[in-house]
Amino acid sequence: MHVTHLSLTDFRSYEVVDLTFDPGVTALVGPNGQGKTNLVEAVGYVATHGSHRVATDAPLVRSGAQRAVVRCAVARAERSTLVELEIVPGSSNRVRVNRSPLSRPREALGVLRTVLFAPEDLALVKGDPDGRRRFLDDLLVARAPRFAGVRGDYERVLRQRNALLKSAGSTIKAGRGDVRTLDVWDTHLATAGAELLAGRLRLIRELAPAVAAAYEAISDGQGDAGVGYRSTLGDDVTADAPADRELLQARLLEAMARSRAAELERGVSLVGPHRDDLVLTLGGLPARGYASHGESWSLALGLRLASYDVLRGDGGEEAEPVLILDDVFAELDVRRRTRLAKLVAGAEQVLVTAAVAQDVPEELDGARVDVMAGQVRRVR
């Protein structure tokens, strides 16, 4: 799988840009702030319908424009697929595949798969749990696009249940509350939550050995990386336990019943996948708070490379994702830079951004595109 063509209209800093790609390595080179990351962000957006830099779509539309359009041609085996996304802030995106409109944008998920590593990924190790949960769920969707619906259902039910908890809590304090409606929302949340939780647990079972191997390769055996799961349901809910949806649903309902008084008091849902965490360890110690800066970088890289291996293992070369390294090498010392380059050099397609050509290791010599002041020029 690889991208053959990218066309942008009013996306970020670009009024119009067209760029062709070949398999192998393409380095996008130019000073910071010139638009390199905007290009790979657009490729990642086609794959995930989200940005790795911002939480909403509004910043993706060029100032003064009403919408942005991203067109991306993807070659997979002997087929070529054109994906077109029209991004309209405050409204639903419109998506076409091979010129045919789709009723739901998420139906285009899976046409292109990417693994993107960027400086922001350091937060996977050092940041709060919500980033690690998002990492897990994004990978789930990349492997099985149906989880986009599961994730959406869970988030929708959670918002409605939280709203009911807030309103019910205030009326109960006033002596006129009725919480029977909560039982219905408990069931909805447990149903969607159990499926999401089961998917996460199965994913971590596959991810854990891949992370350990990737970290060992990047760090030259300097410590053992571990991946686990911390659930609000208890310490016995782990990736090693059977991921039985019916059992998890029952556990979620029991936990919500026990927590109801506290939830009504606080007006929020206190149990469920939205409060769980991906646990990262180095040498048996929590990576957050114990890992050095270099170790944290290596572990973040290990998570992304493990994601790449898991996705590639789903379907061989046809399913191999596009690997995107956004301004990564400038952050690494020479030793880690060389090891990373050797690990990814054999990928079907690698897109690299760098401020100067010297930041791109010689192991990743390939095509080069210069980006300056919004102008894109292929050098070789």
C-alpha cells in the first residue's frame, strides 16, 4: 500500500497543491513553518479522519476559506483508489471514494492505513491517560474500521449519561429526583463499553511483544519495555485474561451500580473504558516519572513501530501501512537515529519531514521534495 498522489485545496497554508509520490522513501525538506507537516498531516487525515496536531477540524481550513478538500490516490496490490474528503468545520465531512459519495465518512476508513510518529508522541509516555487511550482506539480502528462505530456509540452514550447524572443529581438533592432512566443508559454504556474494552485487551496482547522487540532494537537492549492495562473494573481485568464481552458487560453493570451514589454526587461516569489507562513500564517501573528523556523517546518510537508491525501482520504487503516520520530525526541522538533508519528502511513507503537534508539518515536516501513558503518542488 502506498500513496501515489496528494492534492489539497484550502488545507492549512495551501490554497492549492499537487504532489506525486513513489514507493520507497520521500523526504520533505524545508525550514520549520513552511508547510512540510501540513502535507503529511493531510495524508494522515485521509487514513484516520483526524489530525495528530489538533482536536478539531477548524484549524485545517485555510484562513478565509469555508472548506478544505483533500484528494489522495492510494495504490494497493493491483488496484488504485481515490479518496476525496471535504472538510467543513461545524458540519459533517463529505467523502467520496472513486468519485462515488459515501453516506457515512467512516465507510472510507481502511482504504489507506498510516502509522505516524511525531514529536507530539512523547506525550504517550509522559502525558495523561487520555492520549494513551486515544492511541489504543486509533489503532483498533485502523485494524478494524467497525470500531469507529463502537467508539462513536460509546462516546455518544457517555455524553448522554453524564448529562443525566448531572441533572438527576441536582433534582435528587432537591428531593424530587427519579433515576430509573439511568438503568437504561447503564445498559447502553455497558454494551458499547464491553465491546471497546474487549477490543483493547485483545490488541494489547498482540502489541506487548511487538513493543518489547521494537524498544530493544531502538535502545540496543538497554532495558525491557512492558505494556499493560489498568481498568476501572479491577486489577484482574488484564490483557492476559479472556476478553469475553458478556462477562465484561456484566462487570461494567455491577461497577456502575456500586458507583451510582458517587456518580450522582459528582455528575460524571466513574467507571468504564473512558477512565482506563495503557500502562507503560521500563524495567518493571512506570515509564512516566522514571524514564529518562532518551528512554521516553525510544518507548514512544517503540509504540509506533509496534503499531506498524501489528498492522502489517494483518494482511502482508497489501495491508502494509504508510510510515510517516514527522520531524523525528532532529530529536534523536546519532545512535537512535541510525537504528530507527535501519528499522524502517525496508517499508513499502516512508514519508519523512526534516528541516535540513542532513537530518535524513543516509539509510533513507530516496526521493526529495523541497518545501519553502508554501511552494512544493520535487528535487529528485
